[in-house]
Amino acid sequence: KNEVEQSPQNLTAQEGEFITINCSYSVGISALHWLQQHPGGGIVSLFMLSSGKKKHGRLIATINIQEKHSSLHITASHPRDSAVYICAVERGSQGNLIFGKGTKLSVKP
Amino acid sequence: KAGVTQTPRYLIKTRGQQVTLSCSPISGHRSVSWYQQTPGQGLQFLFEYFSETQRNKGNFPGRFSGRQFSNSRSEMNVSTLELGDSALYLCASSLGATYTEAFFGQGTRLTVV
């Protein structure tokens, strides 16, 4: 079993829909990262959180340390949100991330 | 300010050769981490350097090595290339303290033939 599990693997949504991507992990962590990867490979860090909730524009990330679970929400989704979203956990040592397999999101106009 | 720069962007090498990839971090960042991304294994941590010292290492064979220079630029080297080393190699830089955000480069796509 992978230490970081994401669901769903693939997600297709209509423009404007509310989207939720889930991440569960089985190890102790110091922080959890949500990353976005567009075709071509470049990765953008969306959030880094160790507790509670963070919001940037239409994106919201939450984490429940006790339940070892995090969610990434996208409100009013747009075709430009189409990308692979990756959850990664940091185990106390800088840079040593364990990655989920990613969720491929496609938002249709 | 300039982002994380990786060179080259694309590379084709033959089995048995060696390769060196470069990563220039954001100015002021002292930590550089390297990752390998393949379709089968996804993203995996290779190693992390801070102030010219390797602080952390992932589970990769000794053919994979790296170093960091005094200006924080980092290189990774893969010797005796195998077909399975074909991957996207990403680096990320950060300030290096706990709980600091990482900024990723565009990656170097290595193809071994």
C-alpha cells in the first residue's frame, strides 16, 4: 500500500463546478504539500500546510492531522485549472517528500 | 525575481554514458532538492543539499550523485546510464528552514537509448 493515496485518479468536470481532491497518508508528517503539474512537466507549489486550512483565490486546502487526511477544493472551476494535482508529504526532513500518484483533472467549457 | 532554472531541458544519451544536470535556485535559497518522475513510479525523492552538504538522500543506487556549489547551484550526475533512467528530473529550491515553501524548476527530460 502506498504511503500517500489520492482519489480520484481522474476527474472530469464542467466549467463552474466545485471540485474536491482527496489525499490520505499513513505516516507521521511535518507538512503536506499540494502541487500542480501542467503538461510539459513544470510543477507549481499551491499550498504547504501542517494544520487547519489555507485559501488562495479559488483554491482551498484543508488538513486533518488526527485523521491523516487532506482535501484540495477548487471553486468555480475553469478550463485553465486542467492539470495534474499532486499531494506530497514531508517527513520532518527538508525536501524529502513522498508523493501521491496524482489526480488528473480536466475541466470542460 | 528569476525562478528555478534547470539546464538542459532535454537530453538524449546512450546506455552506459554518464550525464550531468544543472539546477540554479532562486536567489537567496540555500536548499536544493532533486526528484525523478517516471510514468511507472511517479515522483520520487533523490537527494537534498543545503549549504553544499547533502542533508537527505532517497533510495536510489550510488550511480546517482549530486553536489552543491557555494552559490547554491546544484548538479546531479548519473553514471552508467540505464534505459530505466529515462525520466523527467526536477529540482526544487527553498530557503532551507523547516516549513518553507519549495519552488520547482521546469525539469530536464532525459531519454536513454
